[in-house]
Amino acid sequence: MFQLKKINMSDRRSFIKKTLLSSTLLLPGGILESCANPVQENSNEKFKPLILSTWNHGMPANDRAWEVLKETGSLIDAVEEGVKVTELDMDNLSVGLQGLPDREGIPTLDASIMKGDGSCGSVAFVRQIKHPISLARKVMDETPHVMLAGEGARQFAIAQGFPLEPEVLSPKADELYQEWKKTSLYKPIINIENHDTIGMIALGADGKLAGSCTTSGLAYKMHGRVGDSPIIGAGLYVDDGVGAATATGLGESIIRICGSFLIVELMRQGRTPQEACEEAVKRLIAKNKGIEDIQAGFIAINKDGEYGAYAVHPGFNFARHHSNGKDLIDSKSKF
Ligand code: SD4
């Protein structure tokens, strides 16, 4: 089982070398598991297939995506099924109906899904749907549209046979919401429960790409607020000719720079995924006031199987699965 370890950089390197030499394990499905928790390195390693997801909940999500990819060979099924694990995770208060609600005490969800051929679908400000990612998939597969929002998205879900879940807060979310109501102070805080969106991007053995992104958005947001996650080009962008990127963090800051699209376009112009993520963070910092209170992070892969990640502040991490192993990697950051 993977262990998250807090050790300094040089300790990490020797630790990684040692553990990689001594403790890799072949798991069912042919994936190698190592026990290291490496800090992000600029390496020239290239992997196909390759799956990356934001944050540590990306590990179980990637496990499921990897399994689906092995079983079905479908990249789009893999990225949908993978993030569904997080949508059901009762410990996650930023994804799924158990997430922290808006100011009115209502959980509202955003999600998007995209294939590298330009097909995409998303839902925004949707209520009572357990798997918004699957609803986004339906928008992509069953409608001529890209995005459905609010009541229209819910009506579409009903028409597609999605059950409506009761509108009650999870016990944890309720406890925190009752606490919040005492002061009703809206102030996003870096790297705590309101920054845990899952974004997943994947490259298949055939060189095709896909991605998914799902969130309950910012805790205690205004009713009707939509973040970056369902906005194609902001929270997610995928292009078979270039690569894919996804985002987490304060959605407003990411929307302002069309973050994921920007990263893909920078890669198109020749930047590596790492350079493109760093440039996007630089741009985000330039376009957003009060950056000390804003966290945002990006992950990217290119069609050759290289990856990159970068965040505004420390604390961002991401899960990586490939045929030689899987690991949770600490992202580099600007500050
Ligand atoms: C949003 N990007 O709605 C999301 C926030 C996030 O976990 O990352 N939440 O702005």
C-alpha cells in the first residue's frame, strides 16, 4: 500500500532510490507498485498509457481508471469511472453530493468530460445527482450541446433515468456548515477542504487522450456560482494532436486565464508539459489580486507521454499511474 511520507528533498531522493531498488511489487493487472512518495522531478521519462489525477484521492480514482482501461480499452470509460470513485467518497468534502454546500446549505455540482477529438460535455450548478460526471458524459454523447446548467441539467438527468438523490447534507458537511453559519465568513482558504476537485487526464497506448473533472466547487459559494471545472478550456482541455491539462483550486482565478486551454496551446507551441504549467501559473499570478490567498494547481500530459505539474503555493500533489508503477507526487510551486 502506498504511504504518504513527509521527508525533506535530499532524504526523499535517496529514499526514492532505495525504495525503488528494494520494494517494487507486481500487482494483478501487470502494474508495478512502488512504496516511494517522490517529489516532482523534471524527467524525460515517457509513458503510454499514462493517467494523472489531482490530489491524493487521485490514487484510488486512478486505480479504478487503470482497471477499466485494462478491461475495456476505453479511455473515456476509464476517466469517467475513475472519478466516480471520488464522487462517492464520503471523506471528500469537495467532490460529490457529500461535499460542502453553498451559502444556502445546498450542494451544487460541476463536472466536465472531454475526448481528444473535441467531443465534450459538461454540467454546471446541478443538484441531486450522485454522478455529475456521468451526466456530463450523457450531454456529450446524447445531445448536440456541450453544457447544461441548473434545472435544465436536472431535467435532462431525469429524462436519462438518473435517480434524484434526497437534498440532505452529509453528516460531516452539515456539521461544518452549521459551524460556518455562526460567522458566515466567505474566505477561501488555501489547501483545505475547499480545494480538492478531482481532475483526471489520460493518454492511451494508441496515443489518444481523454480527461474528466468533477467538484462540488467552493465551500459556501453564492448560490448559482459556477467554477472552472465544467468550463471546457478552464478546468479541462484535451487535444489528441497535443496533450491534455486539468486544474484545481480557486476557479475564478483559473477561468480568468482559460488555464487548461492555455497549457495545451503552450504545449502546441513547443513547451514541455512542465514549462506550460509553470507559464500558466505565472499568468494566473499576474491576473489575480490577493495571490497570497489563492491556491491553484495544474497537471498536464503531452501526446508523447511526458507530464508536468505546478501550483501557486506548496501543498498540491497528484497521482500518476503507468505501466511501471504508480505514485503520489508532490508538485512544485511558485512560492
Ligand atoms: C472550483 N476548482 O469550483 C474548483 C474548486 C476546487 O475542490 O478545486 N475545489 O473553483
